[in-house]
Amino acid sequence: MLYIWPFFAFFSAPLLLPSLLPFILAPLHLFYGSSQQKPAEKPLVVQMISKFYYIPYILGTVILSLAIVKFNTIIHPFTLADNRHYMFYIFRYTILRSIRLRYLLVAGYTLSRWLVWNTLAGSPAEIPGAPPAEGKAKPTQGKGNSVVHASSSSPPTSTSLFWLLATTLSLITAPLVEPRYFILPWVFWRLLVPSWSPAADIESYIPSLRWIRKLKVDPRLALETVWFLVINLGTMYMFLFRPFYWKTPDGELLDGGKVQHFMW
């Protein structure tokens, strides 16, 4: 269950942009901030108390992830038995490289999980301290000065929890890590992800995005299509133009000298 989040984050990278936009636009606000008067904000102490549960939640999930890595890192013999598969190299250069790196990967699991669930929730993100754009439409969801918002409703909590339960029951029974085991969970997750469109506020920072609002479509769809094409072209290139042979340490050809190809 730790491996599935980086898988989702990689193949669905364009869908994660709304969750990353606040971190990208916050520095721009410092240099190109509006001179408009900022709305009244809650005291910092109140904000910290209202979100205090994040601290024990994050610590709890990190500790649990570390325990899983320590006591339940299963490396199936088939994973390391065939160097034609990408998973062979992923394990070789990450999990098997060192114990320290194995634990450091928990940060990647945690960040990927947050991005995946935040995308599924379709929650609006905010630029800290950014005033609302004057004379422009306000987002339909969320509180404060939203930068982005979901243009359709997120799935019910019960649906998301049932998806998580079904995915968990499917993956924990498979000691072998294979991308094909993640395909159906990803398909259902992708169908549940709400659509998104840039809010009016973002136009004051990136005016070139105005044309996207006029199209009234989720701009991530175009990026997602391009991303899938890049992945498929890269996979086909490796399969067709980077063949290799199995050899012994002394150079003798194995498998009858048959050419080998990289594949999922």
C-alpha cells in the first residue's frame, strides 16, 4: 500500500497540479502581490489550533509507514529474477540500495499519498495572504481566498473509503509488486477524480491562462494526454531500440543468444 501512491503520482502527475499550484504561486505573490487591502484573517494562534490535528496525524502516519518498512518489506524472488522488467531496476536502485534510503523513501510515500488524496477530494488550494481578484468571479467551493477550485463535486467519503478498502484487500494479498496490480485501483481512482478549472484569482498572476477558462474544460486533460504519450513513446523506444543480451561474467551468451527487451 505504500508503493501505490508513488505509482499514482507518477502516472497522474498532471492531475496533481492544483495541489502544487499554491506552493508555486506563493513566491510570486511576494514579488507581484496586489496592493488591495487584505481581508480580515484569523489570528495565527487560532489557525494553528484549528489545524493542530495535522501534527499528530502526520507523525502517526510516518511512524506507521516506518514500521511497515522495517517489519513488512517483502522482496519477492520473482522481482529480482528478470532484469527485463522495470520493477527490477526500481527495487535495485532504491529499496535494495541501502537501509537508510529505504527509510527515506517514507517521505516520498507520504507526500505522494497526500497529493493523491488531495486530488481526489478536489479541495481548493490557497495562496497565503493573497487578496481576491477585484471584479472577477469567486470560486464556488472552499473558504478564504481560493486560487483553484473543483468544478465538479468530489466523491462521497463512503465511496472513497470503500475504494481504499477494496484496494487494500487486493494488494496486501500479493507479495509480488507488479504495476499491473495497480491498474484497476488507478482506473477507479481516475474515474472518481473531480474535474478542475483555474479560478479567476490566478489570472492576476498568470494572465496567459485566461484562454483556458474560456474553453470550459479541465486543462489537465490535455497535459495528461501528452504525459501518457511521452510514457508510451519512452516505453516503446526502450523496447525497440535498447535491446540487450543475457551473458555470463565471462561473456558467454545465455538463453540461446536470444535478444532481450525491456518491458513492464
